[in-house]
Amino acid sequence: MTEQPDPPKIEFPCDYPIKVLGRSGDEFQRVVLELVERHAPGFDRDTVLVKGSSKGTFTSINVTIVATGPEQLDALHQDLMGTGLVQMVI
């Protein structure tokens, strides 16, 4: 059995892109951006990209934050998934 190489290590702090997918709705964008702001205060809202699916069922929100460490990323992921509005965080 051959050994798999370790994935590359992330050096913090760094710009970290995040894509959040969920069902389209009035609350989705507001809740996602509030949580991102809570975990990465002052992130650049001008870089936020919101796209709806072709049928309008789902929305994706792309944000780039300055990640300070794995604890921050884990906490943000848990809070996003805990909303019940988020299907996936990439």
C-alpha cells in the first residue's frame, strides 16, 4: 500500500475563499453574511458574489475572509451548518 502525501498545510493568516450553498429565501443571504461578519469581522463585502441557480431553487454566496486559523474556520462552518438554511460549505 502506497502512502498518500499529506495535503498542503495552510499558512495563517491568509485570504480564504468560502462558497455557501443553500435554498433561496429571504433570510439566507442575511443570515450567512451576519455569521461571516461574526467570525471574520470587517471582511470585504464588496467581494461578495451571490448567484441563483437556473431554476431559482438554490443560491450560492461566495465570500473571501482573512482566515486566522483552523479554529475560526471550524466554528464558522459549524455555525453556518447549524442555521438549517445552509446545504453545503465549500
